[in-house]
Amino acid sequence: MDILNAIVLLLNYIFVPALTYGSQLALGAIFVTLIYGILRFANFATGDMMSFGTMVAILFTWYFQSLGISLGLLPTALIAIPFAVVFMAMYMLLIDKFVFKYYRVQKSPPVQLAMVSIGVMFVTQAVVRIIIGPADQRFFDGQKFIIKAGEFKEMTGLNEGLAIKSTQVITIFVTIILVSVLFWFLNKTKTGKSMKAYSDNEDLALLSGIDPKRIVMITWIIAGILATIGGVLYGLDKSFKPFTYFNNMLPIFAAAIVGGIGNPFGAFLGGYVIAFSEIFLTYAYKKFFMYVLPESMEPETLVQLLSTDYKFAVSFSILVIVLLYRPSGIFKGKVL
Amino acid sequence: MRKNLNVIAAYSIMMVLIILVGIFQSWNIALSIFNMCLISAVMTMGANIQWGYAGLINFGIMGYTALGGLAAVLISVDPIQEAWRVGGFDILMCLWLIIVMVLVIRFILKNFQKSKLRTYGIAAIIVAGIIIIRITAEPGIEAIEAVNPAKTGFLGGLGLPIIFSWIVGAFFAGGLAFIVGKVALGLRADYLAIATLLISEIVIAIIKHEDWLTRGVKNVIGLKRPAPYEVDLQTTDWFINLVEKFNSGKLSLISNLADRQSALNQLVIEGSSVFVKLCYSGLFLVVVIILLILTQKALYSPWGRMMRAIRDNEEAANAMGKNVVKQHLLIFILGSAIVGIAGAMLVTQDGLFTPGSYRPMRYTFLIWVMVIVGGSGNNFGAILGGFAVWFLWIEAAPIALFLINLFTASMSDTHALKVHLIESVPYFRYLMMGLGLLLIMRYRPKGILPEKIEIK
């Protein structure tokens, strides 16, 4: 019985949260990696673009709520996502037209594009804060829990409860669908293949008649979809705050690089690597050992490898180690 | 003279702007803007050495600034005897363990061939070392943090004058830069940018959470000052006489003796804070001028020529027998050390150390905006960027408020949009910074004062 309790404990405090957080990071990481693979620069505006998309979704959610539209048990934000995505894609294309296009045509070095993306970051951040303000926004409605800890305890008769929030299930579910569609698109359709070709070798792709403008446009649209959905899922699960989104850029970058930048599947896995290692290393295992070990060997301390304050530092350390030993990422494979 | 006309013009405009603030808002505000401009100028000089001279991208400016600030705390705060008594031994033990660990790793690196086994061995040593250090330090840290936690709860510093920390801050930052440089400088430009950004976040995380060393988010307040205190000045005779002499014209207009006395008191209170700020301005100006002379000399020396050669064509410089790796490391350390000085100056001026306030927007990206806008590769440009961008950063709110009122003049004061816009005035500074950066990068990519290399 104790082993079961220990497993449920780990599921509740490590596995489910890490899976959710990892999915949210994974979407952002694929966004970074796509931009890097096709447009060839590190996009420092990632976090703020995500917060922009989320902000639009929140505004739509509020509008629908005021109209009295809701999905019942599911959050209203899910209906708002398609509208937000359209808006976000337009915003991305607008930025590209007015900002990034010039440097792409000039064939500026990637560093310059990264600098420009910092300008975009400042502007996007300002726009988000001017429109919705810097404060915490909660826009979740519908049913909060699928299984409550208490109900689980009653059902199974265990000491440990397993609580599963509906947002966690939605996150994992939506991520699976979105990522499968994306990989199908990249690997099976003609456009996806031409994107891969463009990312592999630009000149060769141009020679074989691939239209670079179209590729770039599609990349931005896909990026807009990923940024919006990733941002909304994070906001539903935790809460929406522009500053948190800016900070999330860092683990997202870590995930993208750990997975091998330019490699979407690597980025997808990288998100989980970062999330799991953050939570594994900062969880206090005292209770776990209390269940597993006999009473005489029970630990007195928290058995925590690192305090939770260093949550971010964990992902960054992983990143630094990966950068040093395998700059191409831990998942070898084709780029894009 | 002629060819420097644009430099002189740009600086005159800047000075006029600050003086205008002094006349229309107050001299206090003008001087605090000026002081922060000087500190920003030191930071931009550091970033400019790395980016402008050598083309190295460093997004970790925040980390070096914070280390400089930490130096100010560790130098100037009086040592806390009791904390040392209860936990000092454990901390010193840990320090010793760290040194042993580093030496062992060095020994392994030197004496064994590169292999998988060696890598795993080093990793194992680091993990084991961290666990041992944690176990050793835990009781000491707990004891230290329990010593009068509301007021101290940390080891304190050396109790020296805070000015020394400017040099020590440079060494701290340089030391970190040495480690970071050794580790990360081989990376491609954009990877280096990300790596340095993340490393600076780790530095901030450590400073925020290692309470025994820095007091963490509890902040250290009331640091010593290199300048006199306002309260002391207000009761000092020579200062009151000075203010009286300075304002004798204004005071003589007031006939009533009591009125004149109260007017004088008011002037003394205002004057004291202006005087203190002037003291800081003097100190900072000295630092800026010394650094400017040194960096200018370096720029036109053979070393500066070599750095530009490395920046413009690494392979060619390497082929000419220049040690690119070593020079990159050197310039990375120098630039970071200058940023460290700025960090210490900043804490000195504020008189408090707040680890929670170190955010990448303010301390990394804003500095980069300054360098790019001012003109990378040109020290005068970088300093001007520091001045102009900081000025705009502070004055953005009044400007935005003015513009909003202008454009919404037809709306009533209670109109929802107008109220909302006025509430979000502070965020217009980000908008202005972003637009400024984008416009400069597009239409004047070399900055306001572009790099100009004269061959003598």
C-alpha cells in the first residue's frame, strides 16, 4: 500500500505538473526553433509575443463572457483561441513587413536581427501593458478539477490524493493535437517539405523554385498559432501576467537549445526535459521516502536537492552544460 | 575642431536638455538624471568595449551590475561579529572545500586525456562536491540567518569606505567574466547572447536567495556614503553661510526678518540635497573621465587596432598570429569589470542594495539600446547613448502624458479611454525605447555618433 501511496504522491506533485508545464514550454520552444530554423535569428521577443496573443485571447474571452457565451464545463477561452490566432497572425505579419523584412532582404547578420527583435520586444511589451495593464489577470471559467484530491482518496482508500485540474488535461490534450498536426504538416505536405528545404539550404531551395515570401509568411502564421495557444494554455493553468511571460522566454530558449535549435521535434522533447528536471531537482522527497523506506530509516531533512528558489537556475544550468558539451542539442537529427 | 562638431553639438543639446529640466522641473531632478546618466555612461562604455571594439555580444550586463552592487555591500557594511561567531567557521570551511574542488578538477583536466570517463568523473566530483558543501554549510547558514533576522541575518562586510567597492566591484565582475568567458566565448554569437543572459539570471537567483551573504530580498539599506548627509549639512554653519551668500539677492528682497529666516531654511534644505547630488556628480564624473581617457587611448593603440581587426575578420587576424581566443577573453573581462564599477556606483548612489530590482529589461536590454542608439565602437557615442536614452527613459512619462492630453483634448476627463491611457503612462517608456531602437537600427544603423577611425 505504501508503494502505491508513493507513486500517487509522485504523480500528483511531479508527473502531472511537469507534463503540463513541459507542454507549455514545448509549444514555445517549437516557436523559437521554427523562427530560428527558417528566419535564422534568435527571437528575443518570444515571451512578449506569447503574452500579446494571450492578451488578445483574454479580451475575446471577456467579450464572449459578456455576451453570455460559454462552453459549460470547459473554459470560454477555448472559443476565443481561433479569433486570437487570426489576430496574432496578422500582428506577426505586420511586424515582419515593417521590421524584419528589411533586414532579411539586406541579408543582415543574425546578431543584428536579434537586436531588432529586442526592439520588437520593447514595443510588444509596451503595447500589452498599455492595453491590459501589468497586473495578474485570471480568465479561467468552467469546471476547475476533473478529480479532486479528496474524491480520489475516497475512491481508492489511499492516504495520498491525486488532483487533476481540467486545465492540465486541456493543456496536454491540445498540445498533443497541435503538435501532431504540425509534424504532419512539416513532414507530409508539400509546403512543409519546402519549409524544411528552405531551412536546410536557402540557395538550393530558391533554385528549385520555392517562393521564399510564402515560406516566411507561413512560418510567421504557424509561429503565431503556437505562440497564442502556448500562451493561453499557460495563462489558463497559472495566470496571465506580462512579466511572467517575459521571464518564461528563458526556459523556452533553454528547451529549444537543449533539443537542438532548428529541430522542432527536439524542441518538443526539450520542453519536457526542462520541465521534468526543474521539478525533479527542486521537489522535497521527504514524504516519498517516508512511504518507501521503513520507519527506522526515515529522513529527517526535506531531502531536497535544490531549494525551489533555484527552479530557473536548474534549466539554465542544463542549458549551459548542453551548450558546452553538445552545442547541437541532445537530440541528434535532421534540422527542421 | 571641425570634424568633432557633431560630437560637440550632440553633447551641447544633451546638456541644454538637462539644464532645461533643471529650470522647468527642479535642479534636484535634473541632477539625479545627470547622475544616473553618468552611471549609465559607465555601463555603456563597458558594453561598448565588448560589442563595439570586439564584436562580442554580452547579454549578461545585469549580472555584472548586481555583482558590483554586491561588492558595495560586502565592502562597506560593518562585519556582524555574532554571525561570524556562529556560522563563520562553516562558511570558511565551504570556501576551502570549493577551492579544493576547483583544484582537483584542474588537476584532472591537466593530467588526463580528454575522454568520456574524464567528463563523467568531473561531473561526479561536482555533484558530490555540491552535496558535501550543502551539508557542511546548512547549520552555519541557518545560524547566521537566525542572528537578529529583522536587522542583519547575514555576515556583513568589511566595514571599509564604500569608494573601495568600486574597484572591488570591478574585480568581482571581472572574475565572473573570466569564468563565463572561459566557458562560453567559443559559442556562436546568438548562442553566446542566450548563454550570457541565462548566466546573469543564475547570478541574480544566487544573490536573491543566499541570504547569509546578501540578505537576499530583505535588501540591505542604509549603506555608508562617500558624500555628506543632508541632515548634517543643514546644521553646518559654512554650508548655511554658503547658501546665504549664493541667494543673497533673493533674500535681501524679503524685508521681514522672520520671513527671511524661514526662506533661508527652505533654501538650505533644498540646497543640501542639491549639494549631496553634486558631490556624487563630481565623483562619477571623475570615474567617467578616467575611463574615457583610458578607453580612448586603448582604441587608438596597437591593441585597439588588433581588436578591430579581430572583430572585422577573425580568421585573418588569427592567420596574422593574433591569439583571438585570449584577446576575446581579455576584452570580455575588461568590459565586464567596467560594468561592475557601474554597479557599485549605482548602489553607492542609492545607498541600498535591492536584489529584487535587478531585471533584464532595465539592466541588460536598456543598456544595449543605449549602446546601439549612441553608436557602437565610438566611446563618445556610447556615452551620449547612455545620456540620451536615460534622459528619455525618465522623461518619457511626462512626454507621454503631454501627448495623450494633446490628442484626447476633445474628450471629457472621465472618458474611459482617456483615463485608461493616463493610467498606463509609465509603460509608454517601453514603447519609446522600442521605437527608438527600431528607427535607429533601420535608418542610422551605426548610431547617432558613428564609429570613426582616423589613421594618423
